[in-house]
Amino acid sequence: MKNRRIIVVLLQLTVFSLLLTGCWDSLEIDNRSLILGIAIDEAGPDAAKEEDLTNHKKLDSPDLNANMIRLTAQIAVAGRIPLGPGSGGDSENSAKGKNSPVWVVEVLGHTIDDAMNNLQQEIADPRFLIHLRVIVVSKKIAEKGLVNLNDYLRRNPEVRRSTWLLVADKQAADFMNVAPPLERVPTLYLLSMIEKSIAMGKFPQAFLSTFWSNDSKLGQSAYLPYVSIRQGQNVLIKGLAYFKDNKLAGTTTYPMEIGVFMAAKGINPGGFTTLFPVKDIGYVMVRTTNRKSHISIQIKNGKPHANVYVRLQSELGEKYDEQSKIDSEKSLKTIELEQERWIANVIHDLIKKTQKDKSDIFGFGEYVRAHERSFWNKSIQEKRDWENMYADMSVTIKVKVNIRRVGMKIY
Amino acid sequence: MRDTPIEVTIIVLLVLTALSTRRNIVKFSYIHLFYLPFLLGPALGIILTSLQNADVLNLEPVIGNHHTNIMGGLLDIAALFQSSFIITLIIPFMMKPEKAMKASIWAMIIAGMLYLLIVISTIATFGPQETIRLIWPTLENARTASIPGGFLERLDVIFLIVWLISVFTTMFTTYYLTCYTTQELFHFKDHGLFSTFLLPFVFVFAICPHDIFQFFQIAQWTGRIGFFLTLCYPILLWVIAVIRKKRERTCEE
């Protein structure tokens, strides 16, 4: 009896140790190709000649043949990714060359999955998208439409919804090679760049999940960060790239328009500073610290009308003119009034511009849908209806600025 | 997990459930009591953290925009509460059976609130149009939520654990209900025999669906049919009882 019990226990132990360790389909981290970033560019008209037919025969579809893409993937080299600030240390050498923590591979393809499979054909270890953090698409690709890319990313269970999708003004592939001294892994630099700009109030939260949600919403158009490379290795967040029907409809002209967009939507914290002239005082710079906005919708003559009421708290940053004085309630009031006018103007221009492109990045349609149900049900059946209505809706903008601090100096 | 054949996963889960159902009803209740906090706690945690991406505008208007199939949805949700019938099995073993009604109402409220919170947080995060596109909206919601400070960048691991526990408890409940009632039906002494006997049948049913779309359809219809049965059969019994009582009374007179 006692012997039998011991045998049963031993048998249980062996079975458990075989089953519960999970070694059955384990894959060590250094045998994986972890893709950190992807860049997608146009391949050009002659690309079909040099492609390797991995996944298909010669294609008949002129649409697929004309729109080939060049996918540049940044793969993490296991063991060379620096874990802390101190490990390794030779950031200059690691930028390019043998010690680089990442490996950049370029492939062609007709679709994203086609390119991904071509990539797998070229690299040894199985590719994984679980650590994919940033996807950069060139402006030309975005103009053609992101339907294929969105479909692939939505289907793939490995892709995080918190991945960032960026639109590059020129070559997207260049972003896979930027290696600024602050961070040794280029993609992670790109990522921290965007995440920090959100924390500083320089950009709204607009990762894949938000992009997709906005794209699906009937009364809102999607937008993405529009980025550019400066001095070969700096990344500039240039503005908002806004979409219509999954296609790039346009981009904002100046980075300051991100700030007024965030003001109109009341996204905190405030992070932009405006430089503008004030009568009798000269040029001043005022930094916004807190934004609040209230959007309400009225139906006037069968057309929606939006009232945007923006309240900003700000502080005085600098005064350019030596002679003028800022030393009274009255002078602050003049500056506030001038800034209110300035911001209202820029918001107005941005709305006009997006109305021309029929892309409602402010999501006024969502307010109509939420608060004017019967009007919405009557006149809007699909997204296109709202986009057309947005193009000729009227908006009243009211801005109230409150300068709370002037700094350490009186005059 | 991708290399693991789906049959193996199903068998492991089924054998575990079948072995658990051989216990008596007191142990059955205690197993549920043990898992309850592990279900409610993390689920509420996920809902709360996912609210950071929420937008109230997505929930408005509350009655929805265009015409929607509310009755069908109501039926499917009501069908989810079917396994609460297990309470009728436990009542005879209760120390204070008169409190059973109160307990089951509370159980309904807690489960219902959890369902409602999950739906609210998911729709508030994604908006109704995006939610329609997703096969597993709650899982996606957990994938999007992250605990601030880079501690946990995606909560789907926690969600999957919660989901697995809830799958186990649900299977455990329904399996136990089936075994116990079959045993009562055939006047057997022990329901353990049926738990082994049922295993191959349940397994075959489990591997029947070809794909996710077929599976959803089967799940919806079995839910609705089951709901119909659980609703109509007691009503039928009650009607019969009422008629018989009347007749009995007339006989007595």
C-alpha cells in the first residue's frame, strides 16, 4: 500500500514536470526576429521586375502591380539591445556597423502580408510583431490609402493597439536609420519622442487604437502625426495628417496648428507657446498651461452649427520690446485679448482648411450624433453624408485666455 | 500556444472539469466561492484602467442612433444567465433556504452589473462603430489599456487568466448540472459515472464548429433554444399545477 502511494506520487511528479513547464513549443528570445519598427514606401513602377515570387505567380491585377510597396523593417538583434543607460556605452559606434543593436532589412511586396512573407523568406528566425512599436508610412502611400495596412494590422493578433502609426513627409525608410545620441535604438527614440511630446502637451493621444476608432466613427475623421527628419537625425513632429476615406486628405501647414487643435479639443496639458504682437507692448510670448473647451451644437435652418468655447490658462514667458511695460491688470488684459483673437483666428483657419478637404478631425459630427439624435438619423446614413455636411457647416469660436503668472519680473 | 493542437487544449480543460464534477455539492460550492474574487477583482481592475481611454461621447445617445435590433440582443444576454439555474440544485442543501431568493437576486445584480460595466467601458473606449468590427471587443479593450508608468503595457494577459477561470467555472457549473440531473433522472446513486460517460459527447460537440462564424451562430442558437426551454418548461409546469389544483379543489368539494 505504502509502495503504491510512492509510485503514484512519483508518476504524478514526472507527468507534471513534463506538462507544466511549457517547454513543448517554447522559443528562446535569441531565436526570434523581433520587429521593432516598419517603414512603408512606394516601390516605383519597375519594382515588379526585381521581385522574388515567394507567395504568388505573376499577378494580373493592374492595381496590385502598379502599387508595389517597399517595406523596411528594423529587427532587434538579441543581446545587443542595451538594457540600461550604462550598458555598452559606445553609442557612436553602434549607430552603424557591426555593433548595431538593430538590423535593417528591406523587402518588396504587393501587399503588406506579401512583403512580410518575403521578409521571412530572407531572414532565418521566425518574425514576431509582438514588439512592433512604430510604423512609418510615406505621404505617397498614405495618399493612396491605408485600407490594406489597417486590415493586416487589425487581423494580426500580435500587433498592439498602442502601436504608433506615423506619416512621413518624404522617405519613410529614413526613419528606420535615424540614430540620435539620446537613444541607441532608433525606433525606441522615435517612440519616446512621441510619448514625451504627449506628456508635454505637444501632441494629442493618437495611436493606432485612436486612429482606428476615429476612422470607424461616423462623425469624426482620423488623424495621425505628420513627421519629418531634420539635420539627418532629428525627428520633427510637423503637424497633423488628416484622413478621409482611409486616404490622406491633407496635412496641417505649421506645427503650431497642433497646439490650437488641442486647444479646440481641450486636451491637456497645455504645451505650446505663442509669439504675437500686442499694441503698445510689442511682441510677447505666452505659454499655455491648461486647456479647456466646450463644444455645443445647434441646428440652424436645417444645418448644424457648432459653438466652440475655449478657455486657456497661460503664463507670460517673454517680452521683446525694452521700452514697453507690463505692470498692470490693464496691460495683462490687453495681452489676453490679443491672444484670444490670435488663437481664434488660427482655429478658424484650421477648420476652414479641413472643411475644404472634408475631413472633420475635430469630431463635430460626433457631437451632432450624440446630442441631436433625430437630426442625425434623418440626414446622415453613412460617413460620407457627414463629411459633406461638415464642409459647409458654420462654427463660432470663442476663446478666453487667462494669464495667471508673469514670472519673476515686474516690468 | 500556436503549435498546441486545439484538441489538446480542449481535452485538458474537459478532463479537468470532468474530474472536478465528481465531487459532492458542498465541494462544488466551495470551488466557486474560491474562484469568485479571482474573477471579480481583476475584471473590475481591467474595466477601471481601460476607462482612461474612455470618451463619454461614444455612449451617447443612450438609446442608439438608427433602428437597432434590441429584442434579439436582449434575448442573447438573457440566455447568458441560464447557468444561474444551478442555484435550484443547491437550495436543498442550504442551511437557510429561505434566503435563497435574496441570494440569487444579488447574484443576478452582480453578474449583470459586471456585464454592463464591460460593455460600457468597451463602447466608451472604441465607439460603437469600431466595436462592431472587432471579434473580441473586451480582449481588445484589455490590450489597449495599460497601467501608467510602464508597469504593464498591455492587460490582455490578466484578461486571459480571468477569461480562463470564467470558462472553467461556467463549464464546471453546466457540466455538474447535467451530470446531477441525469443521475436524478435515472435514480442512480452517484453522478460520477455520468461525468465520465458524458466526456466523449462533450468533446465531440466542442470540436464540431468549423470556424468562428459558425461557432458564433451555434452559440447564439443553443443559447436561445436553451433560454426558451428554461423559460417555457417551468411556465408549463406551473400552468399544469394551477389547473390540477383547481381540479383537486373541485374534487374535494
